[in-house]
Amino acid sequence: MTRVVVAGATGRVGRVMMAGLNQPPTIEVVGGFGSSNAVGELERLAPGADVLVDFTTGAAAPGLLLAAVQAGMHVVSGTSGLASHALDDLDQALRKANRGGLWAANFAIGGALMMHFARIAARFMDAAEVIELHHDKKVDAPSGTAVQTARDIRAARGTDLPDPRVERWTLEGARGAVDGGVRIHSVRLPGFNAHQEVLFGSLGQVLSIRHDALGREAYLPGVALAVREVPKRVGLVRGLDTLMGLES
């Protein structure tokens, strides 16, 4: 039995983890906490737990994850906005403590497959854009999944993708953000949950790869997979696709 503590337990995703992560018979949620006195709550719960599941904020997560490792825990994080150096620091701490961890931009199995297929397509199609659609209460834009998808596409190509120059702006910013030549467009509307479409264009053809997470329950199987796997590893794994055995 793997015993889990949920950080960010009062948030939208955290509440789903508290309610649903107990369903696999090999996982037991032994506690959770929100942002108030988070490190103190972690220290209180850590002796009876094996893995910290983190869905907090980009500001809180780095220190909280390091504190969990120092308390002897493995870690699983889906918090957006973690800088590369924070993930590097976490990897070093995990290796020093002989513990395992995973950070993923998206814990939906279908989301990981979407990103995997996009990396493959990037090698064969000429250009790409990402459209991500989320509920109107989402605090960041673009989403962590969209940014990671754009960076994965650029890495798979090995160079920036072509980004046509706008000759005349009717409205400034209409082309969205750009990362490595991949344009990212963010939609925020009530009624949506979490959705992303990756559009590829080439001579005479268009390829669309889309994933729709219709509810936050979509993240439970991926988090459960991570919780089961990280105790078998040392250091930080980046991306759910790695645990799924996907290769571009």
C-alpha cells in the first residue's frame, strides 16, 4: 500500500485527488492540506506517508517539494509554472535522498498521447500552432501543457518553426504568444474544462491533434500511475509519457 498526502487539497484538482485517488486498492490518501501553513502541515503528515502529490502554485511548490524530499518522501507534481532551475534543484535533492519524483504538465493519459503524437508530427509537417481552451477561472495563460507542447515540437524539429511575419496588425496581439516559432492561443470561457488542439500545416494539407479532458477526474489514472512508479526510481522524471514508455 502506497500512502499519499495531497498538497493543494482545497483546490479544484486537489479536491478530486482527495476524493478519487483512494480508488485503486494499492493507494491510500492519508491526508491533505491547502496553502495555509503548508510546510507545517507537511511536517505533521510526512511520517505516515510515502508520496506527496502536489497541485499547488508555481510560487509555493518548489519549497514544498524540497521539504517533502527532506522529510523522506517521494514526490509527484502537476503544478504549472515551475522554472527549469527549480526542477533541476528538485532532481538533485531526490538523487541525494535516494528518492523518486515526477513532474508533468498534464496527467491525463490522452493528454500525454496528444503531446507524443505532436512530437512525431513535428518531424514531418512544415508549421504548427497550439490552441488551448480552459474554464474562465484558470489563473495562468497559456497553460503549462500548451507551453510544453510548443517546446516539445520545437525540440523534435531541432530548430525554430517558421512564423510568418504580420505585415499589418488590425489588432495587436491577434497572433497570440510564440515559443520556438509555435504560436499559442489561449481561450478562457465558462463551460470549458481543459482542452487543447495542435494544428500542423504543410503543402496542401492540415493535421489536427486534439484532446478534451471533460472533467478533472481525467487526471486520476495518470496520477495513480505516477504514485505507483516513483518509489521504484531515483531522481526526477519529467513527463507522464516517460512512465508510459512513449518514445517520439
